[in-house]
Amino acid sequence: IGKGLAPGGGNLQEKDVNLAIGNFARAYLEADPNIKVYYTRQDDTYVSLQARTDIGNKVEADFFVSIHNNANESSSISGSETLYFKDADRPGLNSVELARILQNRIVAALGLFNRGVKDDNGLFILRNSDMPAIILEEGFVTNVNDSKKLGDPIYQDAIAKAIYEGIVETFAKYPTGR
């Protein structure tokens, strides 16, 4: 669960929204006996990018999903996008396909403007994960409309449910046999 510090509309902080969405997602994920989840953080403490990556690599996770929200100098920018590390030659599930599945679930569930999936090899977590890894950017805390939605617990829960459903879809398409 990302810990971005970008302030949004009013007192909304990305780190708080990320944690809330992660906590809602935890309820869905832990209720599913077919899914084993490892967290990089479960409370408002800072965890370095290296430590986050190390957690995923150490447990040999099937994939790494990092929950974030976006920010931009322009308050008119809005919508959802998912970032991935280009590993299309990986057999089976790769980051591009994982990004597409979760991005489509989030956009469909929430009716967000779809900013698409984007290759971003410069981001530490994506570059240093030994498994398919993505960063979900569910909205812009700097956009008034996105920010209002992101601050709403009902909306946060809807994002979490879409993430859960995307993870279930991913395992259905790419079973691990674990």
C-alpha cells in the first residue's frame, strides 16, 4: 500500500486514501480462502521502497499490486491509470496483462475516465520486483471531482472490491497451482 504524500482537495492526503482502500481490500482478500496476501504496510508507518520490494521478493509472491493515487500540477487532470514494468516476454502472467485486468475492473466498476495502462520502467518497485508488478493510480487527489470521490469510504470500498475482483480474475486466467 503506497504512502504518497501529495495533498489533495481540502485535508485529503494520498497516503490516507491508499491505506483506507488497502484496508477495505484486505477484508475482501482475507475472506477468500484461495488468496494469500502479504502487505507492505497495514498502518500509517513509512516503509521504504526497497523494503516493500524485498517483502514481495522474499515471499515469492505471484504478483505485486501497489495501491496509490495520482497528483498533478494541473487540477483538471483526472481518471485512473495503471503503471507496469514491461515484461511481455515473461511466460504466463506478465505485468502488462495484470495491469490491463485490474485497470479494466476499476474503470468498469467506478465509471472513471480511463487513462489506460502505461509502461514505466523508472519506478523502483516495478523495476526491482521479481514478479509481475503494477502500481494502481485510481484517481487524482489534485482534481476536485476525483478527490471528493476518493475521500468517500463507500467509493474507497468500491475501489477495493474492484481490486479484489481483478485479482480473482487474474488467478482464474493464470492459475498458480499453489
